[in-house]
Amino acid sequence: MIRAQLVRSFTHAALSPDPDLAIAALMIARVEYPKLDAGPYLDRLDAIGREATVRVAAAPIVPGDAPPRVDPDRYARVIALNEYLFKELRFVGNDVQYEDPRNSFLNEVLDRRTGIPITLAMLYMEVARRAGLHVEGINFPGHFLLRCPARRGMSYSEDLIIDAFHGGALLSEDACRELLRRHAGEEAGFDAQLLRHATKPQILARMLLNLKRVYVRMHSFPQARDITELLLAVDPSANTELRDRGLLAYHLKDFSGALRDLQSYLQRSSSSPLDEEEREEHEQIWEHVKTLRRRVASLN
């Protein structure tokens, strides 16, 4: 099981107002690499950030280059950062081995220069922050995106929406609509709220959810349980994660841990109205709880 000290350290890093995402991300990697030394990776990010600072500061503003209603200064800086990260350093989206868990670990992304949308976006945000360029995450359904807001007080009103997985491609609203259709189906309705700013805990939770799904598909249940511990550290009120931690504990024959979590899940979730599907799930969980009570009693 994951060490309690790591959970405490991760909780502090994840919920801290400090915008740094890399430290918490490298703690997540310790689920797979318990002896990982974060120092060299933070140093590498700093080195990339220093060079990016030079590139961004020197970015030439070419009249007519920026799309209509887009801040030419922000456009030039984003293009300079894209050129550095994706053309010179050759970071690229891993669409061949998308389900490889290494895509979700920041150390592996830095070593292999490939990842999934959220880890490449995290890299982008961390480098941009070091280079003095404000870039924020967007918790877009199915595909994590980035935004570089226009400067306040300017006549330009369009923010830049960036897709780090596809080489820093700049997306129009129509492109975002098409992306939503691909990931959520034709019936999905586009709303500007889908492009709202993602908080630090939301970014880390999404990264963890991706990784948990990969581990479950791989039947790597001990690691999936550890990731669920970190998800609950980010959001202790996440009932579905409490349920999943209990089910994973049951699968791993930690019957007392499973009983504790599944009883708590039933108690928490029964306080609100349930639809038919939720009632069926509760009945299944209740059957697990009755079995677990007998098992735990027989062990005492």
C-alpha cells in the first residue's frame, strides 16, 4: 500500500495555493517509481523554462500573423513557445501507445518526450509559467486543453485555445465543437462553460483518473488502489472514489478495509435521492457488505 507520508505530502502539494503542478505530479509518479528523485526533473524543467524565457521574450510580432481579434503579442509568444517545445525539443502526443501508463508520469514525459493531452498540457503550463507567459488548463471533455488569455484592457477579445497533444495547435470554437463531438458524441451540446479554467486540484484529479483507468484495464489493482488514495486526498468527498477504493480492497482481499469503505459509501450516498441504476448499485454494494461482515467476523 501507498505510504501515508506520501499521501500527506501529496495532499499538501495538491491543495497548496502555489501554482506549481510539477511537484505534485512527480509525487504521483512515486506510485510506480517509489525511489524517484524529483530533483533532477525539476532542474530540467527549470532549464527548459530558462531557454523558453529567452525565446518568448524575443518573439517577433509580425503584422497580420495573428488571427482576427487575437492579441498579436500573446500570439507571437505562444507560437515561439510552440516552436521550442514541439519542433525543437520534439515533445509529441503518444497516439500509438496512448494507454501506456508512462504517458501519465511527468518524469517519463520529460525522459521520453511524449505523453497524453493532460501531461503534455501540464508540461506546457509549467514551462510557460517559468517563461512568464500566463497559460491555464481547460478541463475539456475527453481531451484536456489550454488557454492563453488575451491581455486585459486590450481591444482584442479572443483567447488562444491550445492543444498540447497536437503540437500546440490553436483551436477555433468550431474546432472545439468538433472535438467535443468526437469525444462525447453527436448529441453533446457545446457550451462556453466547457472552456472554463481548471483549478489545480481539478487538473491533478483528472490526471489521477486517467491513470486509475489505465491501471484497472491492466488489472494492476494495487496501483489502482494507491491512485484512488491520492484521488481521495485531493477530494475527500468523492464518494465514487470511496466506493472504488472499497471494491479494490475487496478484490485484493483486504476485507476490513473494503468493509470500512463500502459501509461509509452506502452511508454517505443514501442521504440523497437515488435513481433506479443507483438503487441497483446500492443493492449490489449492500450484498458485498453483508458478505464482508461475515468474512471479517470469522477472522476475529
